[in-house]
Amino acid sequence: MPKRSTTIRLSQWLQRATALVLILSCSQAWIPLGAPSPPPLVISSLTTADALSFSNPATLWGLRMTSAVVSYISLVAFLDRPRGTLLLNENQYEIKPSQVENAGLGFYVTESLPQGTILGTYPGVLLPLDQNLRKLQQYPQCEAYIWRFSDSKFICDPTDARGKIQSLCTGGNPSVPFSVEICSLLAKPVSTALTRINEPPTGRDVNVVTQENLDERTTTFVLERNVYAGEELFMDYGLTYDRSGYGGSIISNDENKL
């Protein structure tokens, strides 16, 4: 296993361990033996000096619980943050209905770009494959947008908690308590525009290729050839992609409307 993948798994194990610490703190399991937590009425009657005393059981309980909560929130906000970048500015592309039948929205460039232009890296939350199985079963439509790395150990999921694609990915892991809520408040959202790049219809070629980095767990999108203003971008989804509901022909301009 690559060193980076091992680090990610260790970090996620630490996330679970911190959650356990939080539970233990909230259940007062860390109160020193022989020093039971005082009831609420007693806590409310403590003086300022008592509250600042580290020998006071209520103070210790509060510090430990606060430490556990802060540690948990920090880990969740970091590990379950949305990843990915879009290197084109808003004036260089637009999202509108695809030319491909049943493909939904497509990604179009609004100015000519040369071969080799880096579009960005695929957006989403980095998760071990086994952590996303429950979401896939509950919201199977999200599979259309999930990027599965070639070693089938990790995926990058840009969809929201209900498996839908939004214009921005706010992050969060539905299998981790409060992860979605924490990331929606603290994490920096990333654009999901690159998820709108479709496969080409029959008779058309791809103009985008991908470059996987399994150590960093990133997928970079690069233009394979020169593209021209108004051109839709296409890429190959690979051999395992389910194309059963995917159109293979170009629709006319009159049909290409929401």
C-alpha cells in the first residue's frame, strides 16, 4: 500500500478514536476515581476561584470534554473536507445542457485553449471504498459522479448527503457523526464543474484525458488537444462505467433545452 494511503487510513482511525474519547468524556468516564462529577446545582453554585481550580472535578470534566469536542471537530473538518481544484476562471467555461442525449448538463469552454491545459483535479470527499457502500445502496444515483481510483481502494465523492450533485461540494462523510454539518460550516466548498464532463457520442473523440496519482489520491484533468470556443469537453469513463441509461447520439439545438 502506498505510504500516502496508509497515512489516510491511520488518520481515519484516529478520527474514530477521537469520537470514542468524546463519548467517554460526555459520559464522565474521565472523572478521577473517587471524585464524582457534581450535580448541576452544585456546579452553578461554584465560585470563580473554584471554577478556575484544576483540582476541581467540574473544571477537569469541562476541560476534558471541551478538548475532546475541539479535537473531534478539527479532525472531521480536515479529513472529510472537499478536495479538488478548478483552474479555469468563470469566464473560460460554462455549464449548460449537453449535446449528448440523456447526459444532462455538459462542460463547455468559452474561449480557445491549447493542448496540455490543466483544467484542475476531480472534486469530492476522499473516502475508503467500504465507507461509501451504505450511501451507494441508499442513493445509487450518486455512483454516476463518484470517481473510483484504479486500485479500487478509495473513491472521491462530490455528491451531497443524499447523493445529488450540487454546484459546490461542501464535504462531509455521512457515515461519521456530525461530519456533514461540521464541514458545511467550516470547510471551504469546491466547484463540481468538472463532474459535468461527459463521454462523447458515437463518432466523436475525447478532448480530455486524466492523470491519476495514487500516492496523493488526486485525478488531474488535462486537454488532450487544442479546443475552441463553444466546444463541449468529453472524456472516456473507462470500461467499468454503466452506460445503460446514457445516450450515444448528438441531439439538435431545439432538443437541447432543460
